[in-house]
Amino acid sequence: MDPCIPLPIPNDQLEDLVDKAKDYALMHGICMRQKDNFDRDALHFAPFVLFPTPFPRDEYRKSLELQTVLNELMHKVAHDYDFLKETLKHTIKVDEFTGRLWNIYETIMGEGGPTQEVEVGLFRSDYFCCCGSKGIKQVEFNTIASSFGCVTSKLVQLHKYVVAEAGHSELLKDIPDNGALEGLAGGLVEAWKIYNKPKSVILFLVEDVTYNVCDQKFHEFEIRKQCPEVFVIRKTLTELANRAQLNQDKSLWIDGHEVGVVYMRCGYHPDQYPTEKEWEARLLMERSLAIKCPSINYHLAGTKKVQQELAKPGQVEKFLGYKAQIESVRDIFTGLYSLDHDEVGNKSYEAAISSPEKFVLKPQREGGGNNVYGADIKPFLEKIKDSEERNAFILMDRIQPPITTNYMVRPGQAKAQLVDVISELGIFGYVIGDKHSIHT
């Protein structure tokens, strides 16, 4: 796919644009803390491409229109106990992390269901534009800690600035606005208002060390901008374990603050539960009256196994009533296959062994860094061929997105590199509801 601006550009123009783009990123919070040289008081701009990536207009619009449908689908999936139980029955036996999450869910359901029926989901549906089908195909659906809503919305403004500075103001009309930050923060504010206790706070559940701090903090700033009355506090799971408590009415308190909404920016990876205390804190939170973002059932609904199950014929139809909605969702699914120890799973296993380059192997984890690709698939699968561990993975057709050319700008590198890139489209949305209905 051709870049939006003819490349390469003259070196003197490139150096000027890169300097301006770096300054813009630093001064507008498109930044992160460095992992390899951590300094709480220092930020470096996040790596970015200098120009916006071209994307088919009709497919982009389709992704926007689909988000509310997907929000509804995942909300209904999360409230179907029998569907989740049947879908995850093998996974929870071999994937310890998913099993622990399921045990919390079972505990809550065994106690009569959640104390707080209202829940809020800040979701992100990720897509590639597929060269084969000429349309968007869903990579995954994120239901917990869906990040970069802030950084990407600010990056849109950086790209508009750079394009104009490059002398291509005629392209500005083709760069869509990004209101993710305002929308996501607005969802948390709306949930806090539903809790309806003016002195309660919104709790950001964060990592022990936060590298993606700007993305989180700008959500906090936007909440204050939209609703000056509410305070945001930041706590870790360990701090919650050590100092949080439930009152008789099941309200959640920590350090003298009643928590109205819990927004989880961690808790999605086993490393974030280093001891039993952190698991106890997660259960405490789920038992509480606070509105969760996400609830434990939303978290489970976002597993890859659920995504694979929904791709089976007849499954989406259980949750959506309109034919047009069902067809539009089915159209974005790529091939997703079980690896369970049965006839269907064995067939998928053999297909992956025969043609590993056609597939991606996915565990029940957030983040593409956990996936297995190409030539690595065969030895990996052969190692677990007769193990129940196979049940913890799904197989997905490898989507072939278009390749375009762009300048990659990284901190610590004086010169931008002209490279081939592929781009993923992430569409954010939020839903607030309970087991009976969707509020918004």
C-alpha cells in the first residue's frame, strides 16, 4: 500500500520534521518511562511513525459502526454463565491463571452473584486490514486494561501537525479525529455517578512500576476535567491486599476512601499476582459494592478461547438477534480453531504442523508478545502434542495485512529509519450495564 506522502523525502526536510515531531511528542505527553533505564522523574517519547498510515475508508467506517454491536455481544457473553463454563471447561484445568480467575467467578456466583450488579467495560477491538479478503479481520477483543486510548488520540494530532509542516495540508481532511480519551474517561465518570456517593473515589489499580504512565495519567486528568468533584487514587494489588477492607454493606474502603469505581490497569497477567495476597485482594474487590472495570466475568469473556468459540457456526446467533448484526460480526472473524484433544482439535493440530506459516498460536494472555508464529509453531506444538497444555491454546489463521513504508522514530536514535511497516487498527468503546440490560 502506498504511503500517504511520497517517500523518501529529502534529508534536510526529514531532519526538520523529525525534530519537530519529537518536540511535539514530548510536550503533549506521547511518552513513556524507560524500562532499561528507569527514572521516575524522566520521560522519553514513545516510538512512533512519522506519518499517518493509509487505511481503506469504508473498512474504517465499518469498524466504528461495529463497535456498539461488539460491546453488546461481549456484554451478553459475559453474563451467560453456562456458555463461559462450557467454553472454558478444558482451559481452566491446564491454564493456572485462567483457572484462578474462574475460581473467583465461581465463588462470586456461589455467594448469590455480585454485590454490585452494575459494571463498566472499556473495550478495544483490534483489526488488520486483510489483503486476501480486502476487508478488516479481528485480531482480538480486549476487555481489561485496554491501553493507549490517550497516547493514540494525541498521536493523531501529532500526525496532523507533521503532515501540515510537510506541506500537505490537503490531507488533513482525511485524518479522522480520535476521541478515545474523552470517551473512556467519560465512561468511568458515568459509572461513578451511577454509584451515587459524592465522596467516593475512582481507584486506578496499577502496576508496582508504571511505564505507560502518560496513557494512565491523562485518563485521570480528563476525568478531573469532565467532573471536578471526583478524586482519583492509584493503588497496587499489593496495597489493596494490605490495606483495603469491606464494610458491612460491602462497600470497599482503602486509606479512608470509599471506592466507587475500580479501573484495572493491571491484573491481567500472572506476574501481577506474585503472592496469594494479591489473589485475595482480587476476590475482595469482586465481592465489594464498587463498580468494577472490568468485572471478573468481563475479564473471562475476553479470553482467546471465548473468541475462538464465538467464531463457530451458530454461536453469535445465541447473543445477537438481528441478521444484519450477526452477518457483520461474522464477516470480521478469521479462522479460529480449537486445539483440544478431540477430533476437531487433532485436525487443527495436524494443519498447524503441516503449514505453520499459515497460522498464529495464541495462549490465554493479553498482548501479542505471548503468541507463537511461523516456524516456531511446529516444535512448540510437538512438545505439547500429548499434553493437556494444548487445551490452553487456540490456533488462528495468520492475517496478511498490507505493507507500507514509513519513517520510524525512536528515542535515542538521531535518525529516523525508513522501514516497511504493518499497522493494526484499534477501536475503543465502552459499555455500562448489568445482567438484565445495557444502560449505555
